[in-house]
Amino acid sequence: MTAVPRTRTRTHHRRQVLVTGLAATAVLATSAVPSVAAGSRPRSTAGTGRARADLPIAHLPRPTGPFDVGSTTFHLVDRTRAAPWAPESSPYRELMISVHYPAAPGGSAPREPQMSAAAAAHFGGPEGAAALNLGMTPGTVDWGATLSHARRDAPVHPRAGRLPVVLYSPGLGDPRTWNTALVDDLASHGYAVVTFDHTYEATEVEFPGGRLATMRIFDGAPPSDPDAVSALLRKVVAVRVADTRFVLDRLPALNRTRFGDVLDLRRVGMFGHSAGGFTAAQAMHDDRRIRAGVNMDGQMDYVGGELPDGSRLSTVALEGLDRPLLLMGTESEGSGDYRQQPSWAAFWRNTPGWKANVTLTGSRHASYTDAQVLLPQLARQGAEPGDGLTAAVGTVRPDRAAAAARAYVTSFFGRWLRGHDDHLLDGPSGRFPEMVFSR
């Protein structure tokens, strides 16, 4: 396989951090993302699971649970809500969601690609999240060759019982597929995991028929005025929470028609990375159907350029929660211990319910995504992030980071959705010395 030359060249498309908790986060340095028009169809062989011989590829680790994994995808339209972004493209809010679940063994269906064809091509292009959030050189990786461990539309395992439901919201700019390793792992332990894209905020979402909707959250150039930045972030989070509540509203019908009523909608949790972690916490605050949540390195404020004051803290930070939330920090600047983050510190003070804060030693903001396991493999083949591998995913061993994230998320939902407490969250563990607890 031909190695890809490394480059440190920065283009005007590289992002500056707007709010570290709202993604690796997200506005462009000098101009808005030049958006591919909705409805366009980039030509690509990506997303087929067939590797291109001239480009590096990477593999996701196998799930650790006792079940095989299946997945199915739905196109949802909320006809009660006007499109919040790019209304000229569609009058209503449209979402793509996937459900990963424990599947019956066997079957002839092949493993699903991590990303669909057009989505994988755009993700790895100059306007995709690989370049904008991770600094990967466009066109240097065959993202479409990476396979999930799920088989499309496989039957639900007959012995899996009633399935607790866990929702997943990705970071700003990232697609719903950018935590597939963790999602598949949860499903293999007996959960129905519902992932969803936030359309026109993710760098790409592929709809049926190959229609591609790309990032459109900026009207012209990204804002630089602090008040305008804060207003944009408020809208982003409000749209995300509304998306979450809409998905919850639609799950009962999908449960009856597709899943034979095996989804236990009385036991619903949610987790997310970065802006998705903020979304999980805020959606819990706003909707009591969500019983437990995990915020993976997502601040909970609307910062425009200065430290957050009370007017720029979210209601979940100001009022807290009466249900359990796990804060998972990294060793990125401004993360880690809750006392280092004004919004996390406010949440901690104001929360009477169960809470915990762990930090993965040697990690960076992207360590709680598929970047942690995929980028080191790609770097060994010559496709390294522009600022270097350590800047992207830290110094923690990829296998240890993946094992820790899986163990703590599974332990949390096992405790609060199943009533099975393995006591991993009681305090420091010899199994995972990389995880530091804050008190």
C-alpha cells in the first residue's frame, strides 16, 4: 500500500475552536464551509466496504458483548416543525436515524459500512469533518472501506429480552456514525442504540436516493461577535434538543412496526460527545423520558469569546438534574476535572441527583470518538492529522482508551437502566488506572 505523504499545510477551511465543549468545535477561520448543495451526489466508490488499493484503511474493534449486532435506518420527517436551517431545501425538519440492536446469529447479510457511500466521500473531502474537525488531508483515506460490526436489518435476537433504549448525539459537524465502535459495543450488550444526525449541522447527511445535505448552519461567514456566537450556539442546542424529543416521540410507532415491541421505552438513556454531550444533558433537563445520561467532554454553556457568566450558562448547568449524569472529561485544555470548567462546576453545585466525573489520562477531545482507534492505524500508513496524532487523540493507548470508554458507558447504563451495578463507578479501579475520578 502506498504511503500518503504527510502535510502540515493549513488552509482557510481549518477550524478554530468556538467552544471546546460544542465540538472540536467549530467555526471556520476566515469563511463559511463551502456547502455542497442538497441534492448533489458526489461520485465515489466509498461506502461499499471495498477498499481502494491506493488509500489507507482502518478497522473498528470487535464488540465485547455476547450478542451479534444488527442495524436498521429510518428517514423521519417532523411535519410540525419548520426546517431550522436551509428552509429552501425542505419545508420541514428531516432526520436520518439508525438503530443498532442485539441480533440473531447467522444470516447472510454482510456487515454494514460505517458510513454510506456519498457520506463517506464527503466526510473525507475538503468540506468534511475529517478535514475540518481532525485536520486530515482531504482524499488521503478510504473512509468508506471501514466496516461496522452490524448487519443490516438482521432480526432481533429472540433471547435478548426487552431492550433498554439509549440515544446518541454526535459532536458539532460530526455524523451519527462517528462513534460506531461504542454504539455497536453497547448494542452487543443488549441495548437498542438510536443514533441520529443533526441535519445541516453535520458536515454531511445522506438521505434515501443519494440526496446529500451538507452543513448550512452559517448564513454567510461564521460570526465573530461574542453575542452573535452565543446566539448561534443557543439555536444549535435548541434544535438538537428538539430533534431528540422528536425521535423520542417517533420511537413508539417504530417499536410496534419494526421491532415487535421489544424496545423498553420506560428505560431510556442518552449519551453524546462534545455538543452531543451538552445535548444529552440539556435534553434530560427538558424531557423526563430520559432517565440517565453521559456527557462526553461537552461544555454546557453558550460562550462567545469570554468566560461564561450566568446569562450564558445553560438551564441544565444553572438548575442541575435530579437524575444521574456521568461527566467524562479529557486532558484537553479546559476539560478534565469539573472545577476547571465553569459550566460543569455550576452543574455540579446545582445537581442534587447522582453525578460523577472521570477523566481519561492522556486523552484529547476526539478520544471519545472513533478517531481514537482509527487515526493511529491510518497514521502508521502515512495518513496523519495535520497537527500530528498526539494533538488529535493524545498519548493514551488506543486499545486502553476504547476499553475504558466502553466499560464506563456500559457500567453506567447497566446501573441506571438495568439495575445491574458492577461498582466500576464507585471510585478508582485497578482495571482502569487511566480513569481519574474527581470528587
